[in-house]
Amino acid sequence: MFHGFMKPVFNVRGDGAFAFIMGIISGYPMGAKIACNFRQNNICSKEECERLLSFTNNSGPLFIIGTVGILSFKNTSIGILLFFTHLLACISVGFIFRYWKKDKQTFNKASSSSSQQAKKTASFSNLGEILAESITSSISTILLIGGFVVIFSSIISILKASGIFNSFTLLLTPFFTFLHIDTSFIQGILTGFLEITNGISLISSIACKKLSLNIIFTAFLLGFGGISILLQVWSIVSKTDLSIKPYVLGKLLHGTLAAFYTYLFMTFFPFWNFDL
């Protein structure tokens, strides 16, 4: 049903729409998990799954609008703006990565038979087994996410206590001063580069008359995802023959485009400008 949209825009068969939609709704790392499942079940080709990796693993609306917009910035409109630019950047990355490698022409028949086999095995008779596997998989993913958040929160605390963060702050201070950016953002950006939840919390709490800076940096971190999520995805991708390279390049591009789109919206649409 979605082949007419997914193939011309993202150069991925219609099945990829499931990874795209669930990646938007559910947040990190669901898109990557589904893309890897597609590869393991031979639903999409290796090239198609790598294209899916580049743009389907995203931050969800519950986190962007609820946690970031409402809880961190105390403004629902900011959350909506960040989610819209996040989604727009995601689609842009997917379109750019449609040219990632050339498809192998020998895949179609194998994919078709695999999809038909999957449809046959999923029936009412084994519904209990399917539900049990889904629940087990979901719990495993939740524990994976929570574990990485705890580990990186500990790493961030160690870096702060050891003075390493302060050293990086001193190194980056001249660069931020040259760009006329408040050096208070350095620690938040460094923290967000490792783990986005802690980083965004720090950035949103910085008192700045130009609130647009806080929002733009937040947009970049939401798009990039941080090293914590990168390692989450890597742990999933390592079980397949997929390359992590398109994911890394895609997330760097996603963060850059999200920040750029956020800047454009706040510049050309006055009601999106939150500067005091």
C-alpha cells in the first residue's frame, strides 16, 4: 500500500513504511530495531535496510513534545516546533540517502517468498507465541535503553568529577566566544553529545535572552541522538550484516538539518520566534 510513496521518495520497498512510521511514533531505537528485523527476516535487501537505518531511527513525539517541550522548556509550542523540524529533517535525510549504494537485482524473488512465508506463519493459532515474543522483545529493548542511560549518566558524572569536562570547556571557550555564543552552552552540548536527555536538560535550563539558541542546539541533539543511542543501535546492528556507517552519517546530517530548519522557521515565522 505504501510502495508508491516509499519507493520514489526513499528508494525502499513499501514494507519500509512500517519502520518509518514506528520510528517516528515510538522513538529511539525502534526504527533501527525494525530495520534490522527486516534484514534478519529477508524482507528488505541489505542496501534498503541500510537506507532505512539512516532515517527511521528518530526521537518520538512523546519525548520531544512532552519531555522536551512541556517539561524542559515549559512551552508546548517549542515542543511542536522541534517535532516538526525533526520530522522534516528525517524525511530530508531519507531522500538524500535514497542514493546509498545500488540495489542487487537478484533480491526480489527471495524477498517475495520470504514475505509470503511470514504471512503464512502469522496466524490466529500461534497468536500466543507471537504475543509472548513481542512482549519479551519489548522488555529487552526497554532494559537496553535504560541500561545505556544509566551507564552514560555515570560516565558523565565521572567526567565532571575528574575535571575532564572543564578541560574541554576551556578548549572550546575561544571558539564559542569568537561566534558570540554564550559559553554556558558548552557543557550542555558536550553532555548531550554523550546522552541527549541529560544534555537537553542542561541546555533548556540556561537563562538566555536569545532562547532560539537553546532551541537550535536542542534540535541538533534530538536529531543526532548522542553516543548512548549510537551504541544502542550498534548493539542491534551487530547481529546483522548491515553497516553502521549510514546510520552515523544519517544522524549527523539529521541533527544539522533539524537545527537549520529550526533556525529558518524561527527567522521567517515571527510566531515561532521565542527570543525575549
